[in-house]
Amino acid sequence: MHALDSFCTWLEATSVSRTLQTVEWIIPAVQTVHILAVASVVTSALMVDLRLLGLGLRDQSVQAVARRYLPFVWWPLPVLLASGATLIVAEPARALENPVFWLKMGLLAAAIVGTLASQRPLRRSARLLAVLSLAAWVGIVFAGRWIAYVQGG
Amino acid sequence: MQGAVLQALQDTSIATAVRENGALFPWIECVHVLALALVVGSISIVDLRLMGLASRDRSVAATTAAVLPITWCAFALAALTGGLMFASNAITYAHNGYFQAKLALIGLAGLNMGAFHLVVGRGSQAWRTAAETPRRARIVGALSLALWIGVVACGRWIGFTINAPT
């Protein structure tokens, strides 16, 4: 992990990273934006998945619910990535050398693939995919908090 | 008097367990973040509809019926987990300005919601589309969204002003 160590050391010495470390309001503000984007993604994914499972919004078709809520899963993702990247630049080793961070990234990939796959029409496994992607979103939120408690680097 | 109550609260066995068990606090915090994400996410669905920015073709009544049960369950969970974290260090939290501001903002969001149910939302059964939704509903929606964003921000700032992992 020598290359990753060097990368983290280099990144945290850059002036951008220094600014993020020293201006006290930036990190909590970026974390607030990150949480608001998470709120949009997780709630919207829940609405789509509840409909797929037949547990709610049954007065509308699966397609109508997906059309209504899926944009609120997809468009906050760039906001999540940008705010998350900002937090990494501020404290590179806290995330990049932390196993929980990589677990979170793996779950994110799984949740995105699961959400996309559950939208294929007439797929028999849609319900299973709905449950799995919901579990992945919950895991993402939990892992996000545990990054702060597991030592990186 | 107030200090004695807070002291008694943080001396309870459950508060002591949350404070002293290394893994309990982070797990409670995980559930708190998930619950508040669902509170804010589900309320924003209603707020954006009231503001005419989303679900424009769906009635306000149908939107709230689908979403508010999620909001209430998630709020109960957020209050429970928030209460446990508060109890673990009641005196410190009670004196934290951001914690006080967060509670005040939640109170204002509750008043705003009450105003909608009792006054502003009268006749909301007829608000089938965004075009049929009056301006006063837009104001309630915008206010609610702003208050809840403030709640999330205060929550994050509590973590940075109280000695805890951020």
C-alpha cells in the first residue's frame, strides 16, 4: 500500500486539502449536502421498491412510480459523488485507507446495478432485486457513519 | 433543578451503557441517520409537490397519503435514537447551541405542519394538480423544506462542537 500512502500524503499537503482542513465550516456544510442527497436517493429508492414489492402506492403502476421517483435516485448521485470526493480530499487516509469506505463503495455499485436491473420490464426477479437494493442502500448509510469510527491509514 | 434532571438522565443504566459501550453509540447513530434521511426525504416529496416542483400531475391528498406513514415511522425512530444519544451525555448536549437550535427548528417544522393541517390545507382535497394548488401552499412547502435542511445542518454541527468522531 506504499503507493496509496504516498498519494494520501501528497493529497493532504495540497493547498485545496489544506483549505478544506482549516476553514472550519466547510466540512460540516459538505456533510450536510451529502446527507440531504442521501435522503433523496434512499427515500426515492424506497418508494420504487415498496411499489415493486406491492407494499405501497398500489393505486399507480410500477412504471408510473418509477417515472416519478427514479429521477430523484439518479440526479443526486453526482451531488453525492462531488460532496464525497470533497470529504476525501480533506482527509484522504480517513477514507481511502479505511476498509469500511471500500465496503461502502462496493455496496454503492451493487445498489446502482440492483436498481437498474429491477427496472427491466417483466423481470421475475424484480422483487428480489428490490429487497437486495434496499438492503444495499441501508448498508451504504450505515457504512458511511462507521467510516468515522474505524481507523483509516 | 434542570441540571439535576439532566444528571439523573445520564446516570440511568441505559444512558451509561450508550456512553460506555464503544459500539452502541455508532450503531444508534447509524439508525438515526437512516431515520432522519427518510424523514427529510419523505417530507420533501410533499414539500416539492406543494411548491409545484415535483409530482405536479398527482393530487396533494394522494401524495401525502403515500408518504406520511413513512415520515411518522421514521420520525419516531429518529426521536428514539436521538433521545438515546442525548441521554448518554444529557448535560453537554443540553448546553450545545446547535442542539438547542435543532430542537427549535424541529418545533417550528411541527408548527408549520400543524398550520398546514388546520388552516392552510383546508380544501386541499381539491388540489388535484400543481396548477390547482394555491400560493399559500407553496409557502408552507418552501418553509418546511428550509426548516428540515436547517435540522440536518444543526445535527451535523452538533457532531463538530461536541467531542465525538465526525
